Amino acid sequence: MVEENTLSQIGFKFGKNGAHSARSMMIEELKELLFARDESATKKDYEDDIINFNILHKPTEKSRSLTFRHLVDLYGMSMDTPLFKIFRQWWELSEDAQSMLALQLAVARDPILRNSASVILPLQLGEHLPRETVEQHLAKDDPNRFSAASLKSFAQNINGTWTQAGYLEGKAKKYRIQPKASYVNLAYALFLAYCHGLTGQRMFDSFWCQMLSQDKEHLYDLAHRASLRGLINFKQVSDIIEVTFPNIELPDLTQPKPEEEKE
């Protein structure tokens, strides 16, 4: 497996804290921001759009700065970050895929949100998710770490994101529904699995693909669609599976040797 240091350079984030301690994934703001720029935009361009030009219509300079900081925390917002670069290159391929695509990147970059997947994903379709269940999950490892008010806020942010991405529905009460993954989401999930050093069938068994669907045949069907559109090359012969990425620059996953690190 790929070490955390290398994954961090690619764009993954680790630790205990995460952006969902402050906000949800802010999908509408993200869509508006990316709509205003093509994929060549820099982090400075996004900063100017949010803070100087206020295209997201935030009421104060502080709220504009916090919005920019939050979006960078969640998505990277830089083509120098491989996870964001591929995300941005594929963003406009399918409007229907965008909310889930944003969730996929946010899960990769926010440990709090990623940790919540173990609560959301096992729910049966139609099952009710009390906010208190998420609060208890957040507090289970360190019951005294957060106040009751903080836990409630974090749980609301987390539930809001999973709702925006199509995994939950309802306002006052949340219920599990089946999200609609597209070939773009599957291709990005395979890319995330590749970043962890996985190949072949293990990519489809990964957390990133299982987050989309537990139905392996459905995942294979999406992979065929992604292959037809040139996002991946997908070959399947019986139980032998091969996945490559023909049209994107893949991050270097080689690990430096100890003697190289000292030099």
C-alpha cells in the first residue's frame, strides 16, 4: 500500500480534524465557482473570484475568506494537486455526476467525513438515520473531545453533505436512498483506488468503488461506459481485470528509499 506521506502529496488528508467541523461540502458554491472558470484556472483565480469579486455573494469580507479557506480545505482548488486536477478535468463531463464527484473528493480530503461513511453506507434503503447516531459515532473514540453543541453542528454538516450527494433524503428526518453513480464517478473511484496502490479486481473491491455501489456487475457496467468514453481502459476476461488511465497524467507513487531521503 502507498504510504500516507505520498498520499498527502497527491491530495489526500489524514488526522482527526476536517472541514466538516465548519460547513457541509457547499456543492452549490462549488458549482458556481467552477462554472465561472475553465479548467486552467489557478488557486489565485478562485481566491480572486471569491474574495475580490464576490461571485458567491457572501455578505462580509470575513465570510468570503472563510468560504475560500473551506473550499480549499475540502477540494484543494489547485491543478498542482493531482486529486483536484483529475476532478476538474472530468467535472464537466456529466452534470449529473457532479454532486457525487464532489463528495468523492471531499471524502478523500476530510477525515471527519470519511469516517462517517461507516455509518451512512451500511444503512438499508429507506432506513431512518437519527442525527444522534452520527453524534455518537463522532464521540465514540473521545467522548470529551467535543461539546454537545459542536457534535450537533458536525452531524448536521455531515448529514447535509450526504444528502447533497444523493445518499440521504429528507429535511427534519434523514432516510437512506440509493445514489445515482455515473461512469465519471466510477472512473474517479478507480483513480482513487489506483492512488492507494490497488490494481485489477482489488480496485473494484476498494472502499472507493464500494462507496458507489455494492453491486459488482453494476460497477463493471459503469467501467465499460467509462472505457467507451476514453476515461479509462477496462479489460475483463473471466476473473482477470485490467484498468489503466490512457489520457491523464498519473501521480508518481514510487516510494523514496531511506538513503534517498537522507540526501
